[in-house]
Amino acid sequence: MEKNSLERRNFLKLSFTAAIGGIAGRLMGNNWNSEATLKDHFIREIGRFPRRKLGYSQREVSIMIGAGDMSTPLVEAGAELGMNYWHKANRWMRGGAPDIIKKNREAHYCQVTVDRVSGDHYTGHFDEQEHYRYVKEAVKRSGLGYFDDMQLHYGYHNAEEVKKERGFIRAFERLKREGLVRHLCLSQHSYRGSSRVENGESDARVLKAVMEDGLYEHAQFMYSYPGDPEMDEFIEMARKKNFGTIAMKTARGIGRMSRDEEFMDKLPDGVSPYHAMARWLTTETLLDAAVIRVRNMEEFTDTYSGAGKKLRDKDWQALRKMTREANRTACRMCGKCQIQCPRQIPISDILRFERYAMDDNDWNKARKLYAGLPTKGNSCIGCESCMQVCPQNMRIPDKIARAHAMLG
Ligand code: SF4
Ligand code: SF4
């Protein structure tokens, strides 16, 4: 065995930077003393990320994309393995972009996400000057020199808004003329049935309108195993029209599954939920790329070693079990239930926040977002109208009550 005496688990917990810097090498003896040997090990264990062409620009983008909220060692590890697209790169406004990106700036695609102003994604509005000012500030403070992609965060409320609200696009055009941005993209949520916006529509409906409008190059949207017929139709159409597609919020229910020993014991040996999902997302769908959140080197290796690799029989077995479990426990946020609710409870928002807590272990974020809701889970009267339309047949009133008890 090449791993010598240090156990794999502990080895993987070491940061890539530390490993490359020689600490792990010293711990593991002569075979590991060179930086090249360690890099080779990671490349063998995980593999370089395959790339696909994204959108009309046909840029080659790694099938697993990274994010500005990853720790610097994980960004470095990702870049070493060919990760070259960075979502939310404006997070690097705080301390500057990692050196590995800045040193080889043209080899990376960095995205700035831009929010509506004077409110959140429900109540805020578009403001050309504010969007323009924010991106200029982000370029300066991140030290990136420019952003490859300017992303409208949370997207449009409905197809009508795509046509009427052009402030974001005008800001993009001004910034593009100044060489500060290159491509336009958006992340789209579903506003179907939302009581907080007028005429909210599904993500698939809005994305089709965006694609027809022709100005945006690609989109990020919520998508996870085992797929979704509405989104699958959109993804197929997008592929034919050279409109790029990137899945986000992909790990539906996996955080809680991974901590559930009883559930994990039922999976075939040698399969983990993140790994099986990474294989599925990158080989069994028509997506161009996907974001899967990883927090440490162990998760990095476990998850990303599945990228671009075909599913084995045991991965399929695991995915079937994961789907049954996720359908019972974790909402896919399609929004179909919301229109049914006589109390106008933002069900999919509540269950999205529950996912932040239960899957990402991000309780502060979940509680803060829950506190900002105008109507909370304790308004539920248990009528069960929502359950009639849920594609997962989820026990929604019970889920909402539990979420309120946890987050309220
Ligand atoms: S059961 Fe509760 S959440 Fe569902 S529709 Fe009725 S009031 Fe709304
Ligand atoms: S509870 Fe069911 S219907 Fe409502 S958003 Fe989630 S998956 Fe869709």
C-alpha cells in the first residue's frame, strides 16, 4: 500500500496546502517527500476534472465548479485538479482572491453574483447604477481585474419580468464596455405559488423565457437526484440551443443521511452518498456542470473522486435507497405546494432553510433566514391541501412543524 502508516482518514483531513508543503510528506516517510509525489497521489485518487463546453461561448469548464466560500486550501486543491470555474467569486472581496487564481487569472472563470437592492430577492428591485457600482467595487476589492460572469442572483419572478426589467442587463452592458465583465448568467429559484411576489412562476418557465430572450449565456438552478421531469425538459432544450446549465443545491438530504449510521449501514460497501451523487450528476444527466458543497479534504476527495465516472451497480443501489430517503425527508423546492396553502405559508423556503440546517449544518444561516419570514410554520392548520400536489408525497404539515420547532 502506498499510504504507508498514516491512516487514510487522517491523511485526507490534512489540507492540500499542508500536504503539498511537505508536512504530510514528512509524516509519511521517504516515499512522500516530494511535492510531485503528493500531487500525483491526489490526481490518482480523485482524477483531473473533465471539462465541458459551456453556453454560446463554448468555454471549457470543469464539470465540478468551485465557489468563493470554499476555504483557500480547498480552492488550491480544486485548481490543481483542473477546477476552473468559481461561483460567488465576489466573496473574495473580503480578503482578496486566492493567489493560485490571481497568478494564473486567464486560466480561471470567476463569477460575481449580484442581488436586487433595497430588500431581498422577493421584495428588492433592479437598479442599474447600484448593480454597476457593486460590480466595480467587487472587481477592485477581489483583485481579480475583471469577472468572467455577472450573475443575477435568485433570478426573475416570472417571464414578464424578464422582458420588462432591464436594469441588470444595462448595468452588465456598461461594465462589459469597460472590460470588467464578459458574460451574463443567472441563478434561478422557483417562485411558483409564492405569496410574496406577484404572479410568481416556476424556475423552468422563467428559464425558458430567459433562453428565448437570448442575452444570457447560462443558468444555475436547483437540481438533484433522481432528476425532475420539468427541469429535464428544460435541460434538453438548453443543450440543443447552446444555453449552459449548472446544477446547484444538488445534495438533497445527503448531509443528514451521512450522519445516520443506520441508513449508512444499509448502503453497499465502498459507496458514499456524495460520491454516488457526483457520478450521477456528471454522467447520467445532460448538465454542463454542477456545484456540490464540500467543507474539508475528506469530503473533497470522497465527493469529487466520483466526478465524470460512470455509476457502478453498487452506486445505483445506493442512489435508489437515497432517493427513497430523500423523498421522505428533504424537499426538492419545486414550489408546487405553495399555491394550495390557505395560510400562504412559504413552504419551500421553510424547507430550504431546514436543508441548510440539517444537511449543511449551517444553523445560523437557517435561523436567521427563518426569522425573516413574514409567515412561519406555526400558522399551519394541518389541512393537508399541500400534500395533494407534492411529487414526493411528503408529510408537509409534520415537516413544517418540526422545522418551526428547530428554527423558530
Ligand atoms: S397543511 Fe399547513 S402548510 Fe399545508 S396547505 Fe394546509 S395550512 Fe398550508
Ligand atoms: S414540499 Fe413537495 S411540493 Fe412543496 S416544494 Fe417541496 S417537494 Fe415541492
